[in-house]
Amino acid sequence: HSCNLHAPFCGTFVPNSARAPSNTRIFMNTKTTAKVSFRHTLQWKLTLIITFSVTLTCILMYFFISHSAVTGMESLKNYVIQVSPQNSEELITLNVDPQALIPDLSEKIQATKNQFLMKSVVVTAAIILLNSICTYFLTRKTLSPLKQLNEKITRIQAQNLSARLPVPNSQDEIARLTLSFNEMLARLDNAFSIQKQFSANAAHELRTPLAVLQTNLEVFQKKGSPDIGEYQQLFSMIQEHLGRLTHLVGTLLDMTNLQSIPRSDKISLAALSEEVFCDLDLVAEQSHITLVQEKGDCMVTGSYVLLYRAVYNLVENAIKYNKPQGTVTLSIQQKGPDVLLSVKDTGIGISLENQEKIFDPFFRVDKSRSRAMGGAGLGLALVDAIAREHHGQVKVLSSSSDGTIIGLSLPVASV
């Protein structure tokens, strides 16, 4: 890597809100999806499954009972009767043939078997039919809360994401599903709000230099015969604002594709920081700021380009908002499973209420100073996004009138 990696790179983060438009289309089109056919409803499927289960059970019982009954009928053979005459200890055995007593016994047994089988079939079919009807209406009643939930969900659109569904007191799966859906709505509502704010801020940042360019061109056009000095002044102004627009558009493009950049490099934070200091040495010298890198190193896994940009933005921000003759100190310390890269400046500090807001897109503590320095309020937002993409975080560790310390925490690379 050379010392000019701070040039804009292809693809980084966009806040979750900036990816919302595609989700918006999907969410809003739920109302126009094709109607589910009757046979594909959950009620119909449950009815078929339970009916199939009951039918299989009845058939098995039918064959088992029928087989037992028929086998018992067919086992009727000769009776053996033992008679004990009066005042005699001997038993007299008599073999009686039922066929001799009942001549049409075989026909009666066969008729009884046929009648039993027919009644069994009829009763089994009636049980299956009755069970299917009961199952259908019972599942309809059981699934009615789910149907009501579906009707309420279809009425929610992008314009009323703040609406919440009433959670039933049943504490069953439908209640948990409703609660989860409300939580998802809250996340979507927050994402849409951030997207709207992000879009409004981006439009404002783009509109300001465009309006200045248009105004100056209109004024210049009305001049009769401008001299060479006025041309040079116009070109200088156009170049300045075009540079600001190019920087802004480039940063916005950088914030659109963080996930596509591979994050599998083994990176030495000390070497990366040295390269950042190399690239910013001239900027610090022009601002009369001293750069100090304390001893310490740690290996992390991620994208060298993204982490370079994150550290670069932190150090550049510390230089911009420092006091004259100030110092920027960078330190690297391992703390358990994480490593903390901290950047300390000797600036005026950040108020407590702004310490979390500085990582929001387009937020500036001192707007006039930021514009004078060409900032768009996206540098720290990009650092925050890069940190989250690497399963880390960035936050203000401390801030006072003596300076600010911002820490970038990242997981240590596994061996």
C-alpha cells in the first residue's frame, strides 16, 4: 500500500435507511399479491392432514377388529360336552356337531360376517366424515385470530409504519407473532425516518453549492463585457464548488456498498496507522499540529481499505478540529478479546448531548467551521459504519475543554 490510499474507494456503507427503498416496494406491494387459492389455505391444509391421520387410524382399527371377529367366527367347530351322571364320579364326554343342531349354520355365519363388515365400513366412513367436518370448523375458529392479524397487517403501508397492532392476551403463538411484528414495525419506522432525514440532508448539501453556482452564472451572464479577472474569479468559484460536490457525491457513493468489500485481510493496526500518519503529515504540518503514535500493535481481521479509511477519518477529524499548535495522539491497546485504537486531540471538546450525534450522517457540531473546511458531516458516520461492519464500535471515550478521545474497538484476529 502506498501513501495515497485516502483517495475515494469503490463501495462502503450506507445506513440501513438508505437500503430501505427496495424494502419499501416489497412492503407496499403486499396488498397487491395474488390471492391464495382455497386449497392452499392453512385451514384447508390442517383439515386434510388431520383427516388423513384419522382415516389411517380408522382403517387400521377396521382391519384389526374385522380380522379378529371373522377369525373368531370361523373358529367355531365341534363342541365338546362333559356330563357327570348323578351319584357318579366318572365324566361322560359327548362330541356335539353344531352343524347337526343348526343345519344352516355356515350360511348364518357368512351372513353375519358380511353384515359386520358392511356396518364397519359404514361406521368408519361416518366417523371420518364427521371428523373432517368438525376439524374444518374447529380449525376455522382456531385460526380466526390469525386471519384477523393478516387483515390488520395488509392495512399497514409505508405511510403508517408508526401504527402498532394490539397484542392479544392469549400469550400463545399468535400473541408472540404480533409482538414480533410490532418490533419489526418499530425497526422499519426508525429506518424510514433515518432514510427521510438522510435524503433531506443529502439534498440540502447538494442544493447549496448548485444554488451558488446557478446564482453566480446568472449574474455573470448579465454582465456586458466581463474582463479576464472576472472570468478567473468565476472559474475559481466553479472549481471550488465542483470540488465540494465531487467530494460529497464520492462519499455518498462510498456509503452504498460496504457489504460487498471482502473483509478477510490480516491487518497490523500499527502499520496501518503509520501509513495514515504518512498521508496526513502534510495536512498536519499546514495546520501546525503534531502527530504522535504511541507504541503498541495488534492484529485484526477485516478490510485494509475500509479500516484505513476509518482511521484516516478519525485522525483527519482530530487535525481539523484541533487548536493551533495542538497534538493528535494515536494509541493501540488490547483489552481482552478486543483491541482499542484511540485518537486523542487537544481541541475544544464535544458537549455531552452531541457525543452520540456526531456519528449521525450530516451532523456537525460547528456547521460554519465544517463548511469552511469542506466537510459534509459524513466522515464519522462512515467510521461508525465501518466499525459495525467489522463487528466493532466507535464512540467518544472522553471529552472536555482539554480535548477529545475517540475510541475504535475491533475484535482481535483469531490465531
